[in-house]
Amino acid sequence: MLNEIVLFVARLMLLALLLINLVYLLLPSKAISQENKLEYRIEHSLLAITGAIGSAVLQFI
């Protein structure tokens, strides 16, 4: 029972990581300077990919 709860919470957290960073990618802030824009996109892309891969891995557990 506790194992199922932990897996469920982990899935929710990874899904939140994925969705929040996708929103940041699709709707970037206007306050970001041009020189930091590439770094911003790379950072949020990697975080979104991490959430997606983590969610996929948890599907097999």
C-alpha cells in the first residue's frame, strides 16, 4: 500500500515537472534578455525531458 502511494506521488511530481517546464518553454517571460534566452530554453527543455523520461520509467515499475 505504501509503495503504491509513493509511486503515485512520484508520478504526480514528474508530471508536474514536465508540464510546468513545457509551459515555461511555450510561454517565455518577456523579462528574459536575448543573450539568456538560449540558456533559458535549454534549461527548461532538459527539465521537461527529465520529467517525461522519469514518467516513462515509472510506467514499467
